Amino acid sequence: MKVLVLTEYPAPAAGLALQGELLCRGLHEMGVEVHPVHLESDLEKEWYYRWFQPDVVVGVGFWGHLPHLVLHPQRFGMKAVPWLVADGYVAEHRDELNALPLILVTSNWVKEVYIRDGIRGDNIVVLPVGCDTDRYAPHHRDDWKVQAIRKELGIAEDQIMILTAGGDGASKGAQEVMQALALVDAEVPDWRYVCKVWPQARTVQQNQIDLKLAADLGIDKKVIYSTNVVSQTFMPYLLAACDIYAAPSRLEGFGMIQVEASACEKPVIAVDAMAFLDTMVHGKTAFLARVAEERKITEGRCGEGHGIESGRRIVFPKPRTAEYRASVPDIAEYLRRLMLDSNLRRRMGEAGRKHVTELFDYRQVAKRFVEIVSERLGIR
């Protein structure tokens, strides 16, 4: 089997790029002929089509990338298989998606979104994102690289560190976590809450809103926002530095960092919805807070990068869930239990590591990819 992977390449420190990179690595280690190429590089893609002549072209992205992931390789007679996430609504390319013999998606929730929005579903197969469990592995608190991060963040040895990481904090549930921490502050050992966010225009504004909330709650001296570009070299040690990874995300098609935190033997707090139903086991590897609110919208506008004209107004035939909000009392209870019981943190972390290694290791994902393509498309 010869596979061409259309992805963000060379890979930046972003989820979709890592998804493609780990598939390539897993396939290569299996002995499959595989090459990555940037999904928007038509010249280089056509070069691979001509000399490499792949059996299948796999495109990593979301429905708005379909012209790059599917339509372009099809013009050259290639068998195209998109591996898609969702942004909550499929606005375009339904005919093209329905005509495909195989669509890969990252979770059952993503599959439900595509079916809800008009994709037939019998051509959709769930393939989770892989995790590099060699890199994302436990590191002892005494490791000087771990100690260096805690010291850099100003966190004392006896303080419990709760971590949330993402493009911004609010979309990962940081506001709900702060409200929960304010509820349990008087009952638990001394703590610090770290939000590691990505530097971008919307993050600056969101950070100000989040920090104002922390001040209003009276916990601002215990909340640390770190706005930095970081690499895959740094992230496992940042996760190792924390005691609890808390990210009850408002919208999540897979939740890669939550899975990576589990691989690093950290207990996770997430929300009982979306992809977490696939990746987390409530009470064993994570605590899943109940959904307190589903925020629905009746219309929206497409933004840049959706594959259709920016600003186009879309009216939904039925209200769409734009985001989920986790129960703050639930998060507070789970934080209280984890912060008071180091043995519980250890047991959940160890169970999480075992779960990820068995189901989401990138080698397992690559093996499953080959099985799906062989079964569905007859490619060996």
C-alpha cells in the first residue's frame, strides 16, 4: 500500500498537523510506503501523484478543506479519503462528501454532526487521532525539567497545580474551572491554576475577560495565564508539572491534549459530551462533568477558511448546538476530591495511561487505518 498524506507539512505545533504527522510515522514504522505533503501545495501534490502514484490519498482537515483534500486529487484520478474533524456545522460540499466511498472522522460525535447535517453516514468510519505515548509519558516530579517549569511559573513544591491548555482558555472551559475553584478554595490545599494559551489576536482579548472573572471571584492571585508558542518537546513536561488537567471544553471533536494528559498519567476533568465519550472513562481515567447548558444558535456566518465565501449568512432549519457548558458544581466536586486525595490522582492517572496506550497509541491508529482502507476500498 502506498499512501500520500495531505496535511500541514512541515508540521507546526498544531493539532491537525500532529494528527497527520503521527499517521505518517505509524504507517512508516509498519513498512507502508508513505509521504506527507502540504494540503494546499498543488504543485508538490501533483508531483507526488505522477512519480509516487499513491494507492490512496488521505487528507487531514475539516469539511472546508475538501477542495484541497478531495477535489484536487480526484481531478488526477486519485482515490481520496478525507480524515475530518468538525466545527459544529457542515455548511458545504455535501454532494461531494456523500459521493465518497469512505470518510474517516475523529470521533463518534463528529460522525453525528456530519449525519445531522446531511451526510449519509454509511460511508463514515471513526478513526481516532493517534498519541505518541513514548513522548507523552510520565515524568517524576523530581525531574529537573519538570521542576524548572514549576519554578518558572512560580509554583511552590507544596502547591497543587491545575492546568488547562489550548488556543484560548475559555473555549477549553477555563471560566467554568475558575468558578469551580472559587467554590472549593477554602476546603482544599493551596493551589495555582495555569492556563497555557496560544498568542493570537483573539486570545489577548479573551485573556482580559478571563482574568477579570478571576478577580471578580477573588482568586486572581492564584490564576496564571501563560501566552507562549511551545513545541511538542515542551508539552509533555508541562503536563508532567501539573497535578490535575482540567479542560471541560465547550466544543471538542477529539480532545488531543486531554488524551496526552492521560498518557502522562494525569487525572483529567472534562465534560460528559462530544468526543470525551470516546476518549475518557468516567470515574476511572477522568471525571466527566454533566452538561449544564447547551448554547444553541439559529443562524451563523461562515468565516475565513471555511471553503466558501467569508461572511455568508446561514440560517439553520433547526437550532444548532454551538457549545456545551459543563456543570460548575460537578467540576467543583471533582476538583475537591482530586485535590484532597493524592492516591486518587495517582490511580486515575495510571488508568488513563493504560487506556491511551491500548486504544490511542499512534501505532494502533496506523494499524487500524490500514485495516479500514483494506476492508472498505480493497487496497492492500
